[in-house]
Amino acid sequence: MKKYAGVLIAALSLLGGAVPAMAHHSFAAEYDANKPVTITGTVTKVEWMNPHARFYVDVKTPDGKVTNWNFELGAIPVLLKQGWRKTSLKEGDQVTVEGSRAKDGSFSANARRVSLPDGRKVFAGSSAPNADQ
Amino acid sequence: MTAALFGLDPIGESKVKKWIFSASVAGVLSLAVIALAAPQNGSNAATPPARGRGRGGAPRRGPGGPVPLLSDGHPDFSGIWNGQQTIAGNDVTSTGPGSSPTTGVPPMLPWAAKVQADRAKNQFADDFEARCLPGGPPRIPPYHISLFSTPKLVLMLFEGNTHMYRQFFVDGSDHPKNLKPTFYGDSRAHWEGDQLVVDTIGFNDISWIDGQGHPHSKQMHLVEKFRRPDFGNLQIEVDIDDPGTYQGHWHMNRVTTIETGMEMTEYVCNENNQDPGHLDHANNDGKHP
């Protein structure tokens, strides 16, 4: 029932206002929408900060190496509208993140969707073209 | 598509559609109820309004009801307002030979056309807003704005991109002479019926008119007409004249909706701005390594 209440609230919110998921920077200059990544790993740090919230994920590769990915979320005003809270992600959480990789080849990406430990998938306030909101 | 509106996957799309229908029937419930009932994580997704051209769609409507009035009888614009939305299909028009029927942008002088083309070529990586500098009007500010109306002064407070403000003086005063150019210029306002007409000059030439990198000069003259037709809606007509940059007049219609049950958040842009490092890469060559 709790889940359905959430959907009802989300649906009702369509009747009201919203704030654009615009970023303070050009998406295309920084990320490549044609380079999707799906990463599963352990959250090592969450930065509930401006201009974007961020979280970091340790990913083990088959050869045993660990890579720490840096994921950019939307701006906090946008995330709050999408139901995110500062405590939505915590260090140690196992997550799967879908996003667009940074063009500079670093282990960073713009997150579009995050699968939380309890199975819910939440949108990430992405400013990517045609991103789910 | 419908499911894409929600931050929930455990529930199937058909159920989501049913809930949307139910929600539509139950549309009399207030936004305040929504805000009070908001879940603590992960499921309150709202569709964003379009930003400028390209995200199109009919503008959303805020709740109706009587317009609050100031002590002098003029409309009170006070409240927190969502991001501005240009009206799809009728959002931007311009006049002058060579005006673009597809973008609504008036013809640019050669220097401006080159600047805008260069900015587009590097995918707008050199946007000052990405370095936490103000966008400056008429660029639509990101996130919420708060308007605070008094009979003699209207304040516009920005949630992003910097916690800046604009002051609309409604006291009959004129623009000061010898203005020092600034991001936000100098705004003097007067009433025409229920419409607040805000006249702004004194801009610097640093900010962009929009996210597409259209430049402006210090000659830019901006006139914005604010009208609150009912409780939940604000209409803003924007008129731009800048003979130092454009050969024609630029007109935009924008709308925004009231937001209730919330407060503006702190948004200190430079708190953890990691973007410039990535953007500088695009500035260098714009290619993948």
C-alpha cells in the first residue's frame, strides 16, 4: 500500500508545478549520451552538495581490480522534487547505476537511473537529452 | 512512456496508468496535500516543464483562485515559482529581415553569429554559468525563483545558479545615469493595468541570452511584462532589443506556476563544482580520448 501511495503522490504531482532538470552546464560538453554505462557496485561516498549531488561507487572488475566511479546526480532542488533525500543513498549500499560516461574518459558519468538496495529504481535528475524525469 | 514519469519500477506500467487515471479524477486535491504527503525517498517524480524550445509540450497550469493584492490594490506576485517555461509553438518570435522562422532568433550581426557558432561548436563548454557565474536575464534561471512584492519594490530571488537577486523599483524613479554594467542591469518598473512592466538596461556583455550561447552587448534593452492571471500562474512577456548584436526585435512568452508547501533550498554553486575540469577537456578538442 505504501508503494501505491507513492505512485498516487507522484501522479498527483503532475497536476502541480515542477522545476526543470536543467543543469548549470551543457550536458553534451561533458557527457556522451551515446556512451551508456551500467555499473553495479558499492557506494563509498555520497556528496549531497551543490551544484550537483554526487556519489561514488567501487566496482570490482573480473581481474580483481577495484575502480571508483564518480556519478553526477541532478541538482538538489531537482532531486528533492523527485523524492530524493540526503539519506536516500548511504555508504555501503549496493546499487546499479545507468548513466552516460564523461567524454574525457575519466571514471565518471551522469547518472540517469539508480537501482536502490530495496529494488526501487529512481530517476537521477539527469539533464541528459530525453532523460526520464 | 508513462512509466518514464515515475521513479518507481516495482509497479507495472498498467498499474501506473490506473493510478494516473485515479489521480486525474482526484485532481481536486491540493498541492499542499501532496507536499505534506511526500514520501521520504525515491518516488515523487514530477515531469519538468520544458525549457525553451526543444522540450516543447503544452505548458502546465498552476491552481486557479483569486490573485492576492498588495495594499495599493495591485497584484501581489509574492511566492515561490517554478522554473519558467516558454510556450511551445508560440514561444519565440522575432522581426527583421533574416529572422529565423524555426528558432525565432532575430538575425545576428556578423560578430555575434561567429561567437554563437563557436560556442555551439564546442557544445557550450565555455558557459560561464557552468563556472557558477550568474546567467543574467533574460536567460531562464535554473530551479525556483522567489518573488517578494511590496508597493514600491519587487524582489526576485534566485535559487540557482547563484543566490542572486534582482530589484524592480516601482517608485517612479528613472534609471540612474552612467550605470556601471552588471549581470542583472538596473530595473525600473511601472504598472499598466494588472501588468508590471519592468524595464532593464545597464547590462554587461558577459552573460548569454540562452543556453544556446546567443550573446548580447551592453546595449541590450530588456522589457519584461509580468502578469498573474490567477493564484497559481504567472505570465512573463520578454522583449529584447540589442542593436549591438541583433538586427531585429526578439519576443518570448513564458509561463510559470506557483509552488506551495516548500522553501527554497540553499544552492551554493561553488561548494563542489567538479564540472569545469571535464568542460575544459571539451574546450580543448571536444573529442573522446
